[in-house]
Amino acid sequence: MLPSWNDGAAKAAIVEFVEKTVSGGVPVEERIAAFDADGTLWCEKPAPVEADFLLRRLAEQATADPTLRERQPWKAAYEKDGGWLGQVISEHYDGDDAKAKTLLGGVAQAYAGISVEDFQARSDAFLRGTQHPTLGRGYLATAYVPMLELLRYLEANGFTNHMVSGSGADFMRPITREVFGIPPERVTGSAMALSYSSDDHGGTITRAAQLGFLDDGPQKPIQLWSRVGRRPLVAGGNSNGDVPMLEFAQHPDKPSLRLLVLHDDAQREFAYTAGAEEALKKAGTSGWTVVSMKNDFRSVFGAA
Amino acid sequence: MLPSWNDGAAKAAIVEFVEKTVSGGVPVEERIAAFDADGTLWCEKPAPVEADFLLRRLAEQATADPTLRERQPWKAAYEKDGGWLGQVISEHYDGDDAKAKTLLGGVAQAYAGISVEDFQARSDAFLRGTQHPTLGRGYLATAYVPMLELLRYLEANGFTNHMVSGSGADFMRPITREVFGIPPERVTGSAMALSYSSDDHGGTITRAAQLGFLDDGPQKPIQLWSRVGRRPLVAGGNSNGDVPMLEFAQHPDKPSLRLLVLHDDAQREFAYTAGAEEALKKAGTSGWTVVSMKNDFRSVFGAA
């Protein structure tokens, strides 16, 4: 059981929780587990997978239309200017979202006007065909093996796993079943505003140039509730944006498990706590289980 | 198979579609069926079940606060003025939504400020404890037996059934598994705007006094896509608001089934086509299967 986990507090907490849930007879339909994706189930550095996908598209647009090359975020995407993109993140952590707004505004236009089915085909092709920039493996092989084992272990004990991602649901869905064993209908994520138009081949749903909602922070428990109509027993995340979802996995009369993945393994993955400060503090005071990638993961990735 | 259906074109179309899907080897994960609830899976006359629930609450509020008795929709709810409520519907069908706006504005305040879990408990109690006003049976026993058989028949052939209701998802969910065999996580419906607040008992999701979205018309395929990430093979409805969802169940290379329930049985249920005119016209020109309650249903309801 959980062969890629080292023996330690995290593994013990997981096993204890599962055994308590099963022996306590918590009904199977209440055994809901919710996991963030980027940085929790797979690698999110140097940038989330969807960011790479979207920036390549912006660069493509700037290649086709030179006037875009003078405007952010197309300029940074076209010039591969990691500096500007890094500033977006660091200023965001400092509470200044001016550049983040510019970035999101551009990103909203990356695939505006295309049908959800065409978008699905493009993300599918990207996800299957693209290498991680530094890890020497395809993006699909950047899933954390111990977390995949955890998903299977929960399933074997009657749990239903859901993904609640800040990345787009339509972006993730083409590969979630294959990579994480989570079927598309159990994937919640950010979404563009969508519109429907009638036609003679079954109607078309089109992505607008406008965000529907960002599935982060308080939206995570709200979206999970909206889909499932239940409070989860298990929630796993790795950043401040996961705090509300982890809080939400608390019950007056049932065991619960809150996991926070700590990126402290510069050698095998990446070491960072930026964007996770509040979550780590909260973990300390709330009895959440911190999973150290360095100490708790016997291995991190599977075959490349 | 389908014992409560009379032999006829509708039953034949259903069986032919299912056999073609199975023998054609359409993958199980693509066998998605989506059904409207009110008027399609259970009775919606003289008013949708949720309307009864909400109007009682408005009357309760007017009982507690006399100033509300002079304002619509509390006035009509308090005086049980079916006339005003009837006008809302008939003016809506004529394209005038002034009164509908007043009604929705009031309805949005019916359960504003309570947690989703408290709301769930109240709708659960109402649904299990309330009689249909004229049919001599509880609301839960107003489900159409032939449609329940259809859901089970589809399931037995590898389909996954979803409910896509104009009524609130949080209203329907407490009873959908028991009555329709559709678990809460496969129920899509209208939703109030929700907010999340952190607290020391797992956080609280609260209903705002504002509609999130009305799951009707073009929202039905959009919401279904947002949840499932797939185009359905089967769609069933009974009114104009279901037209986009029925359109959306069309594939260039796979069989599909579009069912439109026709309320033509004044003796056993209700006879009406108001609000279904466009859907009936579209059914005629698009090869959709019209299900006559009078002719195709051997029985309508089960044990009271």
C-alpha cells in the first residue's frame, strides 16, 4: 500500500484516516475527495502547464499579427520574456494585480471564438505532445506517483476523487482519466464565459473573450459544492488558493483529511513556498497534514 | 423491457436507438443522457414543485412581516392569489417579463442568507412531506413511471443519466437518487449566487439574494458541457426551454435520441402545450421523438 511513500507522519495520517472512515462506516456516497491539480497532483514549475499552452498561443498570434508584438502580454510571449511574466507572479504575491489583469486580459483572447470541442482537441494535442522544459519528460509524465497511488488507495476504499483545479476544466479534461484516473465529469476548473448558438449540426458552444470564473480561493469550495452538493472528507492542495477548500473538508462528526503538499525538493522537483505562506501557517494551527516531497515521497515521478 | 410503455413509434425509436448504440460499439463513456426534470421526469402542474416550496416561504415571510403583504410577489403568495401568478406565466409566454422579474426578485430573497446545508435540509423535508395539490399523492410519487423505466433501461445499457433542470440543483438533490436513481453529483440546475466565508467549523457557503444562473434554454447545453465535457447522445425535455439541449444531442457519426414529452393526458395528468409550441414545431422538422403521455404511457404514476 502506497509503495512510493516513505513511512512517516504523512503516510500514517493518511492510512489512519482511511481506516477510521471505513471502520466507522461512513457511507460510500459521502466519501468525497477533492484535489487541486497544479503543484498537488503534478508539477506546476517553472509555470503551470496551461500557462505554457496559452503563452505559446499568444506568441502564435503575435507572429501572425505584428501589431500585437508591442502589447503585453503578447510582447512577453513573443519575446519569451520570462522577466515580465515573473513580475506578474511576484507583484501578485505582493498584492498588486495590475500586470495580472493585463495577462488575464490577453489570455482570455487566446482562444476566444473557438468552439469548446475544437479547444478540447487543441489542448489534447498539446498535453500529449509537449515536453516539460527542464524535467526531461513529457507533461503527462510530470504527475506525482505517490499522489497517483493515493488516488487509487482512496478509490479502493470507496472514495470518489474529484479534481478542483485553478487551470481550465476544458484544458485538463482530455487527459485526466488517463493520467489521474479522474473522469472528465469529475473535473472542476476555471472556465471562460460560454455562449450557445443554434445551427444545423447540433448547435455550437463557443468560448467568449471573457473569463467565466477563476476556480481559486473561495471559488473552490463553491464550485465543488455546486457540482457535488456535498462537503468533501478529503481535500488536498499546495497553495494559498487551496485554503478554503481544505477548510471546507471539516465535519462535526466524521473524520477528515487535509493534505498540503510542500515543495521542498529542489533536487527531484522544485523548492518553493511563495504563494503557500498562508496555507503553511494554517496547516500548522489547524492540524492539516503537510506532505514533504523530499521526505515523504520515496519517488516523485514515474517512467518518462 | 419498458413495461409501462405501450408499443408504438416512441418505444420503437427508443429501443432502436439503444440497440444501435450498443451494437455500434459507442464507448460507454460517451453514452451520456440528459433529462429535464419538471414536466419530463415528473409532474410540473399546476406549478413546478419548487414554485410551491418557494411561494410557501414567501407567504411565511409575509406572515412574519406585514409590510411585505403589500408587495409582490409576497402579496400573491400570502393571499394565495393564483391569478397574479398565472399572469406571470401567460405574460412571460407573450414576451413580457415585467412580472416575472418581480417574482424572481422575491424568490431570490426567499432563502437568502442561509447556508447551502440548511437549505438542503429544508428542501429535503418539504419534498418528502408535501402532497401534490390535486393528484392525491405526495410530490415524490409524481414521477412518471415510464420515464423511470427509461432511465433504468438506459443505465442497463451502459448510459449515465444526468438531470438538467430549470429548478434549483440544491433543491432537487436531496431526493434525486431515491426517486430518479440519479445521484446528486449528476444533477445540474439553476443556482443562486453563493459566497464562502471562513469560520472555525469548516467554512460556510451561503445563498445570496441574487440568482447565479437560470438553467434554461441555451444554459442547458452550456451547463451540461461545463459539468461533463461532452455532448450527450440522449436528451429529453418537454418545453421550449429544452430545445437547445435537444439540439445539442446531435452527432455527425453516432446515433442520438431526442425525446419530447407531450402533455396530452388531461385524465391521468394534465393537458397543455403552452410553453412547448416551439419545441413541438422543432420536433416535427428535426425528427425528434414525441412521447404522447396519453398514447405511449401504459401507466403514468406508481403507487401513491
